[in-house]
Amino acid sequence: MDTLWSSMVKRKQEITFQKNIFLWVRVKRKVFLGCNMSSIVLFGPPGAGKGTQATAIMGKTGLPQVSTGDMLRAALSKGTDLGLEAKEYMEAGKLVPDELILLLIEERLKEKDAENGVLFDGFPRTIPQAESLSKITDVSMVISIEVPDENIVERIVGRRMDPETGEIFHVKFKPAPSEIKNRLIQRKDDTEETVRSRLNAYHSQTAPLAGFYQELGVLKIINGNQNIVDVTNSIIELLV
Ligand code: AMP
């Protein structure tokens, strides 16, 4: 009993310490760097609909979307060193090492449109990424879109993209018009095997971030297993 009590007290002290550190970093950033960024994080498993919902949030808040997945795919198609280094991790459904991701983020946040904060999509995905992020920008809200694993697999494996317009379709839920069906492509990491591996990475490395942000009092949970418009409306309610 004593041990349980003392470990609870210790945990409480750790949380208070962590909160004070965050407060200190926040004050330091504002006072010494004159930096007043405040960002929103879209959080959830791959295929939860973060990209789709980002469009609605951008419209409401004016924050630019920063998707590390999109940035990595762009780096890969340009053939940059970073893109080539990330390739094997992405194709295996594993997380790209934190150092590479943080390089991308640091560069992106130097751009003019990011000065008042951004909408992160798919970042942070590990505790070290979240800790580094807290030194660069305030996170005012973390919107966690929850969807059960089996629905995720069905959503991702059936996902197809029109390479000409970038529009996303689904073989069952949103079939493409017959005239463009033949040109649709499937992302290399959208196979069932890779999706299962991405879900494993999510549960072991990313899901613990929910507790991290819960303790900081900024986590909001949304049921992502409803139609897109209902998910959007639940998110918009959080933003007003
Ligand atoms: P996404 O499009 O967000 O599902 O990302 C596609 C892939 O890019 C992931 O499966 C990872 O391999 C990699 N990736 C994207 N964002 C991150 C991140 N923040 N940390 C590590 N790997 C990432």
C-alpha cells in the first residue's frame, strides 16, 4: 500500500515538474524570442481522416496544414537525400527517425505562413518529437480522431488516388467515375501488410502521446467512426 502511495505521489510530482517546464519554456519563448506561435495538432491512427479534416480546420482557423507524411512523399519524389533515407521506413510501415522529421519541421516552421502557428497533421508521432515541438511552438489543442483498427484496415486498403487531381477515392465507400478509374493509383504503403505494421507503430510509439497531451490539458477526443460531415461538425464545435 505504502509503495503504491509513494509511487502515486512520485508520479504526481513528475507531472507537476513537467507542467512547470512547459510553462517555463512557453514564457521564455514569448519573452526572449518574441515568438507567439500557437498550433493545433491533428492526432490519430493512419487513415483516421486527419488529412480530410485538416481542410475544414484550415478553413476555420486560417492555420496552414503541415503534414509530415506529405512532406516526406514530396522529398521522395524529388529524390532528395532525406527522401531517399526515409523511403525504406515508409515502405515498411515504420516511423522515420525523429532527427529526420525534426529537420523537416524546423525548416518548414521558418516559413512566413507559419509565424502564427500551424495545423500539424501526422506530427508529432513520438514523445521525443512532442518534447522538441514544445520548444518551438505552443500547442493549444490536440484533436484526437479515434477509429477502431479493423475499420482503418478496410479504409486504407481500399483507398485510391487520382494522380491528376490528387483526389482520394475508395473502392467501396467512394467509387471513382468510370472514365478515370483506370488511371487511379494505390499508395505503396496502403497494402494490408504495411497498414498492420503502421498500426503497430501507432499503438506502440504514437498512442502514448494522448496521455502526454491529456496531462497538459489540451487533448480533445473525437469519434472518427461516423460519416465525414459529422466528424467535421464535432471538430468545428471544438474550435468555436
Ligand atoms: P502518413 O501519410 O502521415 O500516414 O505518413 C506516411 C509515413 O511517413 C508513415 O508511415 C511514416 O513512415 C512516415 N511519417 C510521417 N510522419 C511521421 C512522423 N511524424 N514521424 C515518423 N515518421 C513519419
